[in-house]
Amino acid sequence: MTEYTVRPVGHVSSARSSRIDDDWGSVESVIRLDEGRFTPESVAGLEEFSHVEVIFLFDQFDEDKVTLGARHPRGNEAWPKVGIFAQRASSRPNRLGVTTCELIGVDGLEILVRGLDAIDATPVLDIKPYLRDTDCLTSAGFGWLSSEFSEMEVVFEDGARQFCKDYQRATGRLLAGLIKEVLRLDPRPAAQRGRKHEFAMLLFDVNIAWQVTDGVCRVVSCSRVAPDDSF
């Protein structure tokens, strides 16, 4: 079979130097284009877009550990064992990654993005503007992940329910309704589903503790972030 060689268009500059699976949403990175090949003309007009698609190489992933067959995604045995082309693992045959991330700005040959899950010095192979009308397919299915995106039943412990009532009287905010809307869509990080059962999140100035058991989300407690503040 014919082999092809590609050259990086640039490299990632990031504060993260080691690979982790989650919590990339707020990470800001700079893609520095190869000044020997490109000029600011290469990115003319890019700053007008809100998001970009970045194609990059997992160059620091050991090629000897590349998966060609089936595996449990992220090593999570609660998920089915599926082929490498039916998941988004970094242990891919060509070690390619594709991420849609927020475009913060363009400065010469530097492209500032947020949400790029690539570590420092990662080679970037291509950058394309994200087009909502053509790249967002609302009819796309979730395959073996369909059950992960089903809505959950949300119930409140007595103390949490009373807190929401008191909070609504004091602030006018419908906290209980908002909690239900968020939790019924299951905001848990995918890698933690089936492994972890206790979670917390912040809404307004309230910390919400919740648990998931057998597909039911139970709101255990609610507390003000600044407990000295009265309702």
C-alpha cells in the first residue's frame, strides 16, 4: 500500500505537558504556524470564525501501543468492547486527533484557541474553520453510546428540596427546576460514568452534591458557597 508523508503546519504551545482524558474545555493553547512556510496571509479571514477544527498528531503516544482491534473505550469495562474505528481513542493506527475548539484570536502566525486537547509541542497537521451549517449534524446517532445520553430521573433528598424552596423565596431563582434540567441530561464526564457515583457542581452561588445509582440522579445536598451570606 502506498505511504504518504505529511509535514506539520505548526506546533501547540500549552501549559499542559502530559496527557489526561478530561477537563480540556477551559484550557487555552497557542498554535504557532511554521514561519518558514507560512505568512499572515495564510490565516487571513480566519479570525472572523468562532471555532476551528484542528487536526494533530499524538506524536508522544508509543506506536507499539497502537490498537488495531477492539478495546473498552478509556479502559472502562462498563462500556462495550468495540473496534478502534468505533471510538475516539488516541491509540489510533495513525495516531491522529481531531478537535473542534473555540477560536479566541489570531495574531500573525499565532492562533489562540480554547478547548484543544493536545499537549505542549504537539504537531498540528491542519486547521479548518468550523461551519455550523455543514459540520453540525443534528440527526447524527450516538451508536453504542446512546444509553449514555438518555435522560435521567432526578429526585431530591428532603434537605436539598427544602433548601431550594428557601433559596427561591429569598432570591426569586427557580433553583430546583434548573438543577433538574441540568442533571436529567447527565453532565457527568464520560470517563467517570460507571466508575464514580458521587459528584458536585456549582449553580449560581450554590454547591450541589449529587449521586447516581441505577440511572437515577439523587440530589443529596445544597449549600451556599459563601455560608456567611444570609438569604
